[in-house]
Amino acid sequence: MTPVRIVLADDHTIMRHGLRLVLERQPDFAVVGEANNGREAVDLVILETPDVAVIDIAMPLLNGIEAAKRITEER
């Protein structure tokens, strides 16, 4: 089975890394990228085309809600 491809977006490095460690222990999940702000999240999702994007709501440069809206518009 092909693993679920995931992008993580959170401005807290410890949170991103911790979540990545938890997710990568699951054989059906693959974290394909990390972003530390909303703009990076949008760019990364467009580049990597993951199945799932886990996005923090409160991030610098572009909040998670606006990032999700832009991702939806682009994809």
C-alpha cells in the first residue's frame, strides 16, 4: 500500500518535529515536507502535492486559515 503523504506546517519547530516523529512511526504515513509559516506551507503543498496537510492556524506571514484557502484555490 502506498503511504499517505503528509506536509506539516507549524511555526514551532519542536511541535513539527514531535508530530513528524509520531507520524513516521506509522508504516502507512510519510511526511514529505515541513513549513514554518503559511507562505512556505502553500508553496510546499503545491510542490509536493501531499494527500494531507496538517496546518497550524496561528502562523506568521500567512495564517493557517488563509494558507488553506490558497491551497484549495491552487489545487
